[in-house]
Amino acid sequence: MSGFPYDLCDEVLNAGPACEGDAAGLFTGPDSFEPEPDHEREAREEKAKAVCRVCPARAACLAYALAVSPEAGIWAGLTIDELREVAF
């Protein structure tokens, strides 16, 4: 694997990520202008993590997320806080 985010992104896309299409909203939640109650966020995140558990792109997604340090979303089955714990 290359260390360049563009190459890592290509690896994710080439692996056939399960988050493409209709499931994409699970990973990001509502836009920043819509409040999301904690119980709804937790339920959405659990659904997203279930998609990640069977995703063929999970390893590539984790490498990409660790390289770019996203500020929101579910990446490779991890919330941003969980991803930060893995990074340190």
C-alpha cells in the first residue's frame, strides 16, 4: 500500500466498498443543520458498523481513514472517536 491518500482512496474504491449507494447515509448521518438525538445516532452507527463488518474494503478503508484523519462519519467500522484511539 502506498502512503498517499489518493492511492489509498483508489484502493478503497477498487475493493468494492459496501457503503456505496443507498447505505451511504448510515455513515454520515443528517447534515450539520439537523440535530440527531443520541439514540438515533447510536442506532444509525450500529447499522453502519454492521455493513462494515462484511465489507471487502474494510482494511483499505481503515488505512485511508488513518491517513486522512476524517472529522466525521463511520470508517472501517469505527466512529471518529474510536478511530482516534486506534491512531494513537
